[in-house]
Amino acid sequence: MITEAKFKYALKEMMAESPLEDINVTTLCAKCGCHRQTFYYHYQDIYDLIAAIFLNESLPSLDKAKGPKEAVKALLSYVKENFVFLRATYNSAARDLTDDFLFGKLNAKLLMLWTKAPPMELKIESLRGVARRFSHLISDEFGYCFKDPKLTPEKFGRRMGKFNESALNVLLPDLLAIAQKEESK
């Protein structure tokens, strides 16, 4: 395993047991069996490591999604699988990294889908706006759930599943309709 991967896996494991603020480079390096200099060769600090995790994180099921419903479901599945890490990063100084990651993944996927097959014959600028608004709504709700310390991954999945279903059936069609009205002006 390459050194960067060791740091990423070790940090995720440590965050399952301790808040991010209690983890430092020294303890992380001890867990990896590496020197501090090795860590600083690759990263500036713990938050740089978290940014690298998000930057290189692969979501194959999201990549394979063929529509908005599949994309939202794939993102929810990823978040449930990585719930402890994502909640811990969200509830730390790395909140913006978590928000940007969730928003960015969904926004990019929706834009890619709609570029290939635009709903309601909307222009690309309108589709960008809809994708941005919808992705913010979903990622903000993830964050709202992450704030609840009593929420288990199972309860989180149920709560977000219901929200996502409503968002897809009510909010998304309304956002598309608003975009269509704005275009016709």
C-alpha cells in the first residue's frame, strides 16, 4: 500500500473512534508506522489530507447513474457507507470540505446527465442553475442530519431517503418549471 493510502485509511479509522480535533499528525504517523517528515512530505496538515481524500474519492455507483434519481440514491448510499467519516469531518473545521464534496459530486453528475439529454428543452445555463440549486438542497440536508449526534447510519438512511424522494418528486420538477418560466421571459 502506498504511503498516501496508509494515511487516508488510518485517518478514517481514527475518526471512527475520536473527533478530528483530537487527532494529530504524531498519532496518525504512529498508527501508520511512518515519521512525521513523511506526512509533511505529502500533506501540509490534517485538513490537507482530508481535502486529498475528497479529491481522490471515487463513487463508481454515482458515475454509473443514468438519471437524477439513481444519482441521488448512489450519493446517499456512499454517505451511509462513509457516515462516520463524513459526519466527523462535517462537525469539525473541515465542514466546508464535506459540503463542497457532496455538492460538487451531485452537481457535476446532474450537469453531465442533462448535457446529454436536457429535460424540458432547457438551455445549458438554466440547467446549471437547476443543478446547482437542487444539489445545494440535497447537500444542505446531509449537513443538517450530520449535526444530530444521536443519528445512526440506519436512521440517517431512512430520513435522507424520505427527503430525497420528496426532493426528486416535488422540488426538482418545480425547479425545472421555474427555470422554464425564467427562460420564456
